Amino acid sequence: MRKNSISIIFVLLMVASILVGDCMAGGNIGHNNNDHGRGHNGHGRGNGHGHGGHNVGGLMMQYYENKCGSVSVEKTVREIIWSKVGANPALAAKLLRLHYHDCFVRGCDASILLDPVQNSTTEKTAGPNRSVSGYEIIDEIKTKLEGACPGIVSCADILALAARDAVSFQFRKEMWPVYTGRKDGKVSLASEVGANLPSANANFTTLLTQFGVKGLDLNDLVTLSGAHTIGNSRCVLVARRLYNFTGVGDVDPSLDAAYAQQLRKICPNPQNPATILEMDPKSSLSFDSNYYRSVNQHKGLFVSDAALLTNQRSAFLSKVMEKPEVFFAQFATSMVRMGAIELLTGSQGEVRKNCRVVNSN
Ligand code: HEM
Ligand SMILES: *[C@@H]1O[C@H](CO)[C@@H](O)[C@H](O)[C@H]1NC(C)=O
Ligand SMILES: *[C@@H]1O[C@H](CO)[C@@H](O)[C@H](O)[C@H]1NC(C)=O
Ligand SMILES: *[C@@H]1O[C@H](CO)[C@@H](O)[C@H](O)[C@H]1NC(C)=O
Ligand SMILES: CC(=O)N[C@H]1CO[C@H](CO)[C@@H](O)[C@@H]1O
């Protein structure tokens, strides 16, 4: 009840701010405080959520400062990422998605990086991970940092920093704060991926539940879905929407008819997984708020994107998020929250020597 009335107040403030054309920079939706750039420990900082969800846990800003000899950990990550993304802008989406897939399965513990050993299958071998990539870049950063300060910088933190820096390259400034101090996990199971990562065909209820399990809420769902403003997908993932939505050779009625026609042209052979589809065809290499414009015009690619319009509050937020400054501010808040999912403590975690293998002792 109390939470709802707080939300309504925020919604009213948001409407007011739109009406007066206020830019909302640094503002946020439904989150009471925003901890940008504070250089101190994350303990006890409220995240403004009524449900006692996680905060940034034991993570800190600048955790690695003076922990790696004369080498700046964050600068090292940024330099490598910016040079890679500068040479190949499509990598920004890959690295952002890598961090998301890591966090949603067993928390942000770099479990996605573990290679399968002997008969075991790890997360990266699971179906939804087939199109995940960027592993070699994480290895390169890890190798460089191990050379400077062995056993200090966790792979999970490298993933979090890499995602932020990859997206930030376009702006030449940090788009969100990354709290660090994560530990790497020792377990990675392909069998856990399916249930934890929402599918492209998930409806709103399922998405909200799957985010909820991770301590993320409706605001986070709407906001983080905006990551689909960059990157690619494949025809096979929208084939059902385009050709056989309810099993009678029909097109998903929630998809704009002209856009569906356009997609069918790009995807004449829907089962061919090789056919690439841009998620935000207007600007799939640019991190911007176009995603919401597309979704609001019924041109979101996945059922999960279209699902944002099937709930009143999330539809409202999708509209509000069309303003880039609102989206960017909110994305920063939600990335901090996503980056703190199910952090490991004590002997559950370690700092891996090689991001692909658990330490031997
Ligand atoms: C809301 C639930 C979500 C669903 C159902 C979903 C689903 C998908 C799917 C099916 C793809 C295409 C993968 C492929 O072609 O194999 C994709 C791509 C992508 N997703 Fe999501 N996703 C969700 C949330 C997120 C979040 C929270 C982030 C990051 C914060 C994210 C970032 C990305 C990026 C950047 C790509 C493009 C990757 C590339 O270009 O290689 N997604 N997503
Ligand atoms: C792999 O599994 C097979 C069949 O279950 C078993 O015979 C073999 O010993 C296993 N190999 C390893 C390295 O665990
Ligand atoms: C959403 O999807 C789930 C799982 O497929 C299903 O059980 C549920 O009935 C669906 N909810 C709605 C409102 O369609
Ligand atoms: C469409 O879906 C139905 C039901 O799932 C299936 O029986 C049929 O074979 C599908 N048609 C095509 C062309 O894939
Ligand atoms: C990078 C990686 O390990 N990808 C794997 C994803 O899953 C498929 C199918 O299980 C594997 O063949 C890929 O090697």
C-alpha cells in the first residue's frame, strides 16, 4: 500500500516534469535515491525500495584503488575495452549482455565464464548462451591484470566494468557507477540457465516474476529491457511471431503489421539461425532511447519487448523512458542493482587466476 502510493507520487512528479519540460537529469523513477559517484563503501546505503531487496551489498566504489601496484585496475579495463569497442562497435552489446547473463544465473560471479570440464556442462554451453560472446576480451584484460597484481581482481568485477565501459565508449564518459569487490564463483551449471534467463517469448507476468526473483522490480524490468537499444538477434527467435504465432500460420497481432511484413522479408527462412536481425534497426550501434519509441509503436522485436505494453504501469514507464535523459539516469540506477544480484560471501567465492577455470585449491 505504502509502496504503491510512493509510486503514484513518482508517477505524478514524472508527469509534472514532462509537462514543464524539465530534463530530469539525475532523476529517477520509483527509486528514492541514487548513489552516483559516491566514493565510499556501499554498506547500508538504502536503495529506496520498500521491499528490502538487495543494495550494493558489500561492494564499494574504487575497491581496487591502490590494490594493484602502480597499475590502475579501472583504467586498464577501460583502455582495453575502449580500444576493442572503438575497433568493433558491435562488441558493446556483447559485453553488456555477458554481464547480464552472468548476473541472472547464480549472481554476478563470473560463472558464465567457466569452460566445461570433462563431462560437466557449464552455463556458457546452454542454449540461451549460444550467441553470447566477448570471452576473449575478458581473458585479455584478466591476463594483463594478473601480470600486474596476481589474484587480486575478480573476473566478475572485470565483467561489470567491461559492460559499463563498453556502453560508455560512445559517450566518452562513465554512464553508470560500478561498485566492485565481487568474488568469483566455483559452480556453473548449464541446467540452471533456462529457468533463470527470461525467454524472448516471455509474457509480462513471467518477466516480472523472473526479475523479482533477482530482487529487481518493474522499474528495473522496463529500464533494463532498454539494453535492447543495441545489438543483434536472429530470425529464429521471432519466427513464431512472424509466421505461426498461435499455431495457425498467423502473425502476432501485437506486432505492427507493416513492421511484421518488413521482418518477414528479412527472415524468409525463419529457421535459419544465421540470419541476423538488428534489435533497434534505426540505430543498433547507438545506445539511446529509440528502443522505447519502437516498443511504443508496436515494433519491439520480441514478445518480451512487446510485453512492456501489456501492463499499465510498465506501458507508462516505456513512454516516459523515450526521453534519453530519463532512460540514462534510470539505466544507471538499475545497472547498479543488477550488478549486485546474489553476491557471494566468504568461502563461496574466490578470485580466479584464469577466468575460465576454478582455482585448484
Ligand atoms: C527482459 C528480459 C530479456 C529477454 C527476454 C532478453 C532476450 C534476449 C534475446 C533473445 C536476445 C537475442 C539473443 C540471440 O540472438 O541469441 C537478446 C539480446 C541482447 N540482450 Fe537481452 N533479454 C532480456 C534482458 C536483457 C537485459 C537485462 C540486458 C542487459 C542489461 C540485455 C542485453 C541484451 C543485449 C545487449 C543483446 C544483444 C546482444 C548482441 O548483439 O550480441 N537483455 N536478449
Ligand atoms: C564421463 O561420463 C561417462 C559416462 O557417464 C563415464 O564413463 C566417464 O568416466 C566420464 N568421464 C569423466 C572424465 O568424468
Ligand atoms: C504467461 O506465461 C506463463 C508461462 O508460459 C503462463 O503460465 C501464464 O498463463 C501467462 N500469463 C498470461 C497473463 O498470459
Ligand atoms: C505451426 O504451429 C503448429 C502448432 O504448434 C504446428 O503444428 C505447425 O506445424 C506449425 N506450422 C509451421 C509451418 O511451422
Ligand atoms: C561460447 C560457447 O561456449 N558457446 C557454446 C554455447 O552452446 C553451444 C551448444 O551447446 C556450444 O556449441 C557453444 O560452444
